[in-house]
Amino acid sequence: MGILSKWWDKIKEKADDAIDFVTDTFKSVVDIVASPFKMPDVPGGDGTGGQVSEQILGPLVNKDSGVGNIPVVYGERRLVGFRVFVSTNGSTNQYLYVALALAEGQVNSIDKIYIDDVDVPMSSYAHGTQATPSSGDYADKLKTQFFDGRDDQTVSTLLDEAPGWGSNHRLRGIAYLACRFEWKKIESQEDADNNPYRSGIPKINVRMKGRKVFDVTSGYTQAFEGGITASNNAGPSGTTNTVAHVANFASGTNVTKIPVGNGESYTANVFLTTTASNAVVNIKMANTASVRDNTAGDNVRVVAQYAVTKVSDGSEIFNSNTDGRPFNAVSTSDATPATAFIDEQIAIPSAGAYQIQLTSTVGPFPSAQGPTPVGTVAWSVELPTTSTLAHSTAYASETEVFSTNPVNVLLDYLRNPRYGKGLSNDYFDFTSIQEAAQQCSQTVPYTSSTSGKFSEFDGVLDSGSSLLNNVKSILSSFNGIMPYQAGKYFVKIHHGGNLADIDAAPNPPPVSMVINEDILIGGLRIQGESKQRKINQLRVTYTDPDADYQPNDVFWPPTGSSTYSGYLTEDNSIPLHKQIALPHCTHRERALNMAETLVKASRNKMSIQFSTTTAATNVSVGDLVRVINKNLNFDGVFRIESINLSAEGSLGFVATEHNSGDYVLDGHAAAAAKPTINLPNPLQVTAPTNVTVVSSGQASGGGYTSASQMKVTWTASTDPFVTEYIVQYKLTSATPYLTAGITNDVTFFIAPVGTGEVYNVRVAARNELDRRSNFANAAAHTVS
């Protein structure tokens, strides 16, 4: 549906609750396309806009608040939350209770809990189930109970023990973690050493799989079902596609050089099957030719025709020559190309099998013999559904699943009435949304030996941020735009032009319309490439799960690569470096793929402005069009960035040059192997070894004789944090050990001791955090 079709009725119908968002979103989308990194506004080329601190590091900081903005989590992320309740209980206040609000619900699950950055394996992570550590220092000192944010969740049986938490405190709609920490009474050094808690309230965070959403990629049964095949009687064979792919329509395309000779006819046959009545068929042809060897009086005529017949009985349904349609024939007498166009829409009246025959004829005119023509023939047949995909299920009644598809995320956010916009289904063009979602799930190269999905979303949205900023953040994660036309939101992804293969570079790419002098008003305003938009290296900051979800950077092209050197040479050795943040990307290779696409797309780009008659009303933002101006010998494919309607009724367009190859992903060098770093755990202290005890006789001096003594030696602990050693001893017949002393040496004398007595001696190491190792023992030494 075109941007003008039913324009006023649709706008007026939805103005009350959408116009503010519509206007801002449309403007922002145009701005995103025109300047994807806001480069002119970013001093020094840093386009992160605070996203590193706010959207990558922010979710890892514990906060105390009862009125904070609860984050919205999609995909998988590590995050903390808001401490909304803290209380104590027990005879000695040994229990500390904490309620940690994590995210808007309902989320899928959590699978890890970290206490003071230590991964504490729990016996269960299930919704509403009390759990305890399965092992480690926190055993018998911690209980947790996770709630996934259901709207009907019940009170926490764990927090119900705490003063101040009542039966109505259920945090419905919020995913949260209830914790009970137990401090054991410190009655000995062993008790102190076995206490895992540091001072203050422990820092708690989790690894979460976030919101469940409606999966638009599999939530429909298409109205049009069937198949399409194509063949021709000259040149390369046509293509074969099915309709059950991402585009929601099937297309066959073929472009070939016209054979040398006169009166050549090029025919393509498209066979389609439809199970629906009144299936709409778009037929597009562009037949171009010129005179190869110009001689006075030469003339070449170019003709484009088509006919549709029913296979079962051979009856003709449509014929471009006999159905009152204009005869598509043009001529030229020199090297200036002449193009015959067909861009029509017909409706197949009933279900069944049909043949569409497209014929392109090039030959001398009017004589039977004449010049040798040269040119190209391009045709396509598109079979949309009989109507756009409709979705009638209310948001609250959807079947929801965990998904990292960014288009599913965008749709959920816009439909959610609690933290999103709360838009109803009729605001969305579900056909384009499903197409974009399926494109995000297509497989693309990561490295020379690995591949994966084109785009996934693993992010945390700030519910306190503006709706527009969050929408832009989601769109940027998959290089998408969201134009609004005829009362609906469409979702489109920048790619080479092949709807079924987002990594392909069709040549030429399919276009939604050919714009030439027949509909152009005035000339073309052409602007060459701009250094402000051009990049020769892009730095992308992303969220790295291998670095505890801290920010990490990748660069494309890599410094020192031949690609980078070539770009520098083209740019007169001027570094055109920019930086962006992709806070919702948690994969190195996907960050590199995005950087590669954006750098390529920034180079060698011209932009044009032009006006047309209302014949171009079916063109919308994000579409590819072919623009031809014979007077300027101008012919190229452009992507529409913006459209405006003048007071005189003409349409104004701004478009940028489209190069399909910019979207081809070549794969990247694998990440360098990270060195294995075995840092010591400061909470676990390595004991000394080889404790040895010898009797050193009686020490004398100063006119007196001392009692016997024992000389204790040992091998120092290998722990780098050890600051001192504790030396203890006891008679073998006694129970408690006595502390003989503390030293930072590896030798210690114990005196006085009784000659002939039998002693046990032990030594432990202690570190800077006052954590102690196990004791190393030397048993049953008899003093001599």
C-alpha cells in the first residue's frame, strides 16, 4: 500500500493515540538512515552516546530503591537489580533477608546466581522454589527463592519469615529474587575463616533469560500457498523459488544481454499455483536497448508484453495487448537507451495453476533489416498474499516463548501496555514484520569455519528512558528501520536486495519501481560522497559475556589489514575513524559483521533528491528504486530515505546510492585464544607444608638456664597473599591447642616445654583478608 493511499482517513483515525509517536519515529528513522552514527554531532567520532556506562555497565550495579525504573530484559544477560526490601530476624539477628527486583516479568528463567561475584551453584532455579547451595563456602548459609514475574505469583515463603513482609507483598509482574543470608556466630578462628561474607550487604546478581514474547516468525498460516517456477527459451535458465520463505511472496528474475541480431524475442514463462481466490500478482518488466553501430536512419524498437492463462483449460485471463492496457513500445535511433516498462498489478480470479508468459522483443523499426541492438532484459513476478498477514490475537492472550530475535523484541515492546506503547494489532504491517524477523534468523558467516544468525538481541532496556530512544536502540541492533505509512508500521532491514538471502548481492537488485522521465518532475539534485559520513575504520563496543558482561571492542577493518590500507589510500591517508556502541550485542563476530556493513555502506555513496508525479505513491521509505534520466545518461539503484508531499501534489524523495556488495559478509579471523589465567582465590588460602619439629636443647645465658624448647620449621605457603603464620601446639593428651605465636618467618621456637613430654604442633597461613588456611601438622614429637 502506498504512502498516499487512504492517507487522510488513516491518519485521522489513529491520530489521537499515535501521532506523537508516529511523527517522532518517522523522523528518527529517516535520521538513522541518513546518518547512522550521528557522526556530525559526535566530537572525536565517539558515537556511543553514554550507552557503554548506561546500557552495558549499568545493569551490573546494585541499587537501593523502591521507586527505581525496573529494567526490561530480552535475551540473555547478567544483571543485578534493586534492593526493594531488607530486614533481619533470628534470636541474634543472624538472618538477613533481601528482596532483589530484577526485571519486568514474565521472564523465562535464571540459571546462575553470583554472591559478591562468586558463582554459587544452587539446588534449584525454578519459579517459587526455595533453594540452597549445593556445595562450597555458602552451604548452610544461604537460601534463595526466584520468581519469574507472573501476574498471579504468590507470596515468597522465604521472605514471609521476615518482619515487614506480608502476604500481600507478592511483586506481581516483576521478576525478583528472595534471599536469606545466615551469619554464623563467630566463636573461634575457624568460625571466622568459614564466614564467606564480607562487610555490608552482599552484592547479588544473576544470569537471566529475559522476557517471553510472541514469535512472529512462526505465528501465522499464510493466506497464499503454492509455488512458482520460471523458465525461458533463450539465455540462462530462470530461477525457482517457493512462497514459503521470508519474503511472503515468490519471485523469479533474470537479466541477460540481448543476443546480437535483429528481431530477437526473449520469453520467460512463470508458473504459479495459488490456493486463494483473487491472489494479487505484481508484474514488472524493464526491457532496455540501444543501437550498437549507429548509422543514419537506424531505429530500434523495444516492446514489453505479457499474458496470463489458466493451465487447466488454456483460457486466457489477461493479455497486455488486448485488455485495454497501453502498448509498451519505445524506440531509439542512437546509443541513448530506450526502455519499455511494465509495472502492473492484476488479481487472479480463482484458485488454481496459471502460466504467465512475459515477452520482450527488440528489433529494427520500421524496416525488416537494420541496426544491431544491444541491451538488457529484466523481469520479475511477485505473488503477495491476497491480503497482508493479519493477527487478531490480543496481546494478553498471546502464546509466548523465549526468543532473542530482535524483531520479536521490537514488536513486544511496542505492543506491551505496561512499559511499552501498548499499540493494538492494527497498527502493524505483520507481513513486513514477519519478513524482517525471518531475515534476522538467516545464517551468515562469522569466521571462515563458523556461522550463525544474522542478528540476535540480548539486552536490557531502561524503562525510564523515552519510548523513542528504546525503539531506536532496538532498531540499531539489526540495522533496521520502521517507516510509518497508511496507518501502519513497517519493519525493513538494510540488505543487498535478496529477500531470501540477506548475505547475497543480487546484480541487479530487485527494485520496487523504475523512475524515469515519464514521472520525474524537474531534474535530479546529485550530491557526491561526504567525508562526514565516510568511514575507513569503525570501532564497535559490545557486551562481552566472556568478560563477565563487561564492554569490549572490535575494529573493522583491522589496523594493518590490506583493506584498511586501501581505504586510507583512497582517503588521502586521512583517518576517518568512528565509534558506536551495540549494547544489545553479546557476540564478537556479529559486532564485526555490523561494523563491516556500516563501513562499506558509508563509502562511495552519492545521494540524490528528485520529485515525481503521484505515479510513485507505492514507493515507501527503505525501498530500492531504479532512477533513469537519459538526458544525464544517469541510471542507478537507490534506497529511499525520506518522502514528502508538496502543496502542488508532487512527491519529493531523498535517496542514497545502493551497492549490493556492501552487504556481503566475508567472515572474520577467529578471535585470538585468550591466555589461561589462574589467579589465586583470596578467600581460599594455601597451607604451608613440611612442618618439622626438633628439640633444640636448653638455652642458657645471663647467669640462668632456660627450659627445653622446640624449633619448628616449615615450607612457606605458595599463596601470594599470605602475610603471616599461626603456630599452635598441645600435649598429645590435651584437647585444645594453644597459640604459641604469630610470625612472618618460616621458623619459630616454642618454649618452655617439658623434657620427655610428647607434643603435637601445627602451622597455618593467614592472608591480607584475614582468611586462614588449613593447618599443617607435625604429630607426637618427644622433647629431648
